[in-house]
Amino acid sequence: MVDIEIKRDRIVIRWKGKKWDWMIEPRYWRNSIYWTIALILFPALAYFFSPGLVNTMVSANIYAAIAIPLALMTVGTGRINFGPNFYVGVGGYVAALLSIHMGLSPWLTLPLAVLMSAFFALLFSPLVIMAKGLYYVLLTLLLPLVFLEITFIYTGLFKGDVGLFGIELLFDLGGAKLNFLAAAYVSAAIMVLFLLITNKILKSRYGLIMAAINDDEEVAHGIGVNINKVKVLTFVGASAMIGVMGWFMAHYFGTFSGITYLPMTYMLKILLVFMVGGRAQVFGCVAGGYFVAFLEEFLIRVMGDFQAVAFPIILLILLFVLPRGEGLFGLYRKRHYREYMPQIHVRR
């Protein structure tokens, strides 16, 4: 028999020993509804008034969708991965090569790109167990740079200097503006999906285990947590999610070049999205992604080539000005202090 219980702030349903509950108090869902409506309306409005903003929104969604799994990886391992773009490269090159040489459609290259990203993550997963502190930073930082060198060494396969062309497009609606609009909604859907998955994991029993490891590994081990297993699973799962964005970029642009996504410049953008948005919350990754993408576009239009100098300087200043560790999301939490979420601690 289904038992439905309505409380002040939630609805609780019990059936056959299982329990589901949904928050109904406005402060728990109101802002999420507002931002979802904004994500739906903004591309359509920009399509009619300024199509270039739609492409900027695609970039913002891509930045956020890479930073969200990076936040999950940080919680589960207690360390910041300084080379998430390595898995962007793996997913993108797998999708590109399969599309060009085997003629596979984007929907067939997707599972293979995810599998290969997960495979390489599993291959390098001992790093989260053995390497600590500066050694982990250097090793993860080197991975995309080594991959970039490989693309130049085997230039016949990867076309390292110019990139791969002729990749089947994810969608071709007969016009660039329509393609931008479709990409905005697809990238936003992927970003929201990643956000929901990550938020669900962090609020689950597995998320509590990850938080225990993040806070103190010795205590977590003392209560019987298999630390290495949790670290590897988190590392592999988050890396596979990042690989999806490599697949998306390859099929969206119809071209993929390691010299664009594997150097330190692109890696720094992702880390700045993660830090400026606020590493205390995965929701901050969305704010950071949009802030960095639109700031970059604004500086290009106003300053031209000088934006390459002004852009990192502005972001570095923000890292010192914004609430330490909470970024842009920390400004929101100051006004909504009742919506408490635990702080992410990164082990040095």
C-alpha cells in the first residue's frame, strides 16, 4: 500500500519499504525554476537579436559541463585534477577518427568516446591513490601536454598542426544560426543533466562517503570505507563525463584540433571556471562558465587582441576579491545563508 505524507516543506511517499521525498517549500526549487526558464528563453531571444550571443552561450555550457564533473572528481578524490582537458582530447579524437575513417554517425561515436575516456581514466587512476600534493598536480598537468606532443609526432593520424576536418555534424538544419540555436539547447541539456547527476550523487549515501574521504582519509578508512575504490570510481566516472564534451565539440564544429583544447591556455580556462564560480558548490560551475565565456566575448569586442592580456588579469583579481573557495556562488550564499551546503575541502 502506498503511504503519502504531506509535511510543511516536503511530500514523502513510502511503498514496499522504499521512500521518496520531494521538497515543496519555494526556497528549495524557486531559483532552479527561474534559471531553467532563463536557459530556455535566452537562446531563442538571442537568435533574433544577436545570434553571436548564442554561440557564446554554447561555449559557456561547454565550460560548465566540463567543470561540473571536475568538481565531482575533486570531492571524491580530495585533489584538483589540473589536466581535465586530456579527456576532452580523448573523447574528441575518438569521435573524429571514427567519423572520418569509419563513417560512424555521432550517436554511434558517443558510446565509444565515453568508453575510451573511461578506459584511459582507469589506466591513469592509480595517480589518485599513489600521487599526492605537488606530484599529483604535475602528473595531471603533464597528461594533456604529452598528448599534444603525440598529436604532432603522429601528424599523419591526428593532423596535429591543423586538426581533423570532415567530421559528421551533430545536426545540419540548413543554416549557421539554426545550428547555433540547436547547439545551445543540446549543450544546455547536457550541462543540466551533468548537474542533476552530480547533485544527486553528492546528496546520496555515496556522496557522504566521498565527503568523508575528502575531509579525512584516515577517519574514513577507520570506519570501513574502501577509499581506493571510491577514488577510482569517481575519477573514472567524472572523466567519462568530460569525454562527452570532447565528442560534442568534435561533431558540433565538424573539426577537432588538439592544439586548441590540449594546451595550458584551455586548461586554465576550465580551472578558472571552477574556481571563479565557486568550488564549494557544483552550481557555481554554471555561474563560472557563463561569467568566463561572456567576459571573454566582451573583452574581444572591446579590446580586440589585447583581451589575451586583460582576460587572465581580470580573472586572477576576481580570485582574490571573491569569497575564498566559494567564488560567485559565495555571493549568492551570503544573501541566502539558510540554504546551507557543505564546503568542499581540497587536500594539499
